[in-house]
Amino acid sequence: MLRHLDPISPDPARLADGWEYRCTVARGRADELIQVYREAGLEVVADPVAPERLEEDCSGCRLAAWAFVTLYVRRDSR
């Protein structure tokens, strides 16, 4: 199994609902990626980065978390 390399752990509730973790990205870049995923036929959600999702040794991340969102995708069910 591949090790998760982001300092942010995926939300287990999202994963249980069939969402696939894609990335954590700056809010300013999220719309661009969301459009790409939608054009590929995927449903997309962008969750704010919750401090409890950050690894403990990433204290610098906690200061900037407000500027990022975590993207999840799944097959569009429409």
C-alpha cells in the first residue's frame, strides 16, 4: 500500500461515502481543478482544511490551513 504523503489525512467519512481523495490545493487554484474534474465526468467537493486533519508535526500547516481546500472526487451519479 502506498504511504499517504500529504500532511493532511483524508476525511474517513468522505472515503466511506465513496469519495476519492485527490489533493489539497490553495483556494485560488481550486476552481481550475474542479472544472477539470467535472469535464472528466467526475463529481467534486472541496472541503475546508480542518485542523484535526493535519498531522501533529505540521505546526506551520495549521497557520495556513484557512488558505487551502481538500478535493474529493467520485463518478458522477447523474
